Amino acid sequence: MVRVSGADPFAELKSSSEEYAVYDSHYERIGKVDDVLVDELDRVTYVGVKMGFFGTNSTLIPVELVRINDKRRLIEIAESKETIRHAPHFGQDETVSPELEDRVRTYFGMNPLHSSLAQEGSYASDAGDAGRFGPDERVDVEPGERARAQEESLLREPLEVESPPRRTAEGEPTGNLTAEPQNRWDRHTTPSGVKVHRKVR
């Protein structure tokens, strides 16, 4: 499937005024999209699914497991309802920490992003019924398709070069170099009520 170069493959999901329903790998409706998590490079990394089992909490799903159909306003997850039900989740006022991200990814059999413990093997998803929707640029054929499209578009863009740290007159770097970087998230809500969490440096 060919997408327009430079176009955001998740633009409709992040700004739609209509609700996106969520289905599991058996095509059973399990909830709705409640959150979209975006990293510093504006790439969607997780989708938060409100399933009704945890009240106000969302279940985090790595975008690599998601297949989107903008035409029908739905997403499919390449896992069963039971697997998704027991996945790590977070509350409305919680911040997604690196530890939570690693728990989510390892739960679904994927390599952690922040842990120093590299795990062998990779998550292999079954594309399943790929012909269900037919060819359409607004419909993914397999899980993770848009995540790969995001990666490819970033590889074509020139990288930003960070400027060197500022220094005092004596040549010492300014600022506190020992401080741990803080994970901060900006939030806004779309017309359909989806909360978009954007990680900022």
C-alpha cells in the first residue's frame, strides 16, 4: 500500500470528530479508542483502549499490533479479548512512564524500549484475514502497517542536529548535567473525546 510521502498516516485517528471502535483478533468489539500516545517526533506509539473492565482506565496497545480502517472508523488489534483485558493499563491522571511502556511491550512479547535487559526473539503477528476490507489507502492490510509508514517517512527526512551545550566564560557547561531527563506529556482532547498525549523533551 502506497501512502503520500510526508503525510501523517495517523492524522485521521488523531483528529477525527468520530469515535473509533476497537475489535480484537476474532473481530469481536471490545471497546473504543480513548487515548493516542505520540512521541517527541510526532509518531504514534500506543493506542489506549477503553474496554469497560477498569472503569476510567485505558489499556495500552503498542501501535505495531494495530490495524486501522479510517473508512469504517475502527481499529483491530492482533490479540484476543482475554489477552488485551489483562494487559497493563493506566488511569486518566497517570503519566506513562518508561517502566509502564516496557511492561506493556514485554506483556505482548515485544522487546522493551527502555530496559537494559534485551530480550531475545521478536513478536510475530498473524496478519490473519488480510482481504477483509480490500485495497484502500485508508484501510491497513496488516497490523503495524502505519507504524512502519511512520518510520519510513522519518528516515527520508533530514535529522536535526542538536546544538552543543552552553558554556560559562570558564568553559564549564551550564545547567545541571546530573539531572535525570523527565518524561513530560502535553495533552489535548479531540472533538470525539480521544485524549492525545504528546511526549515533550
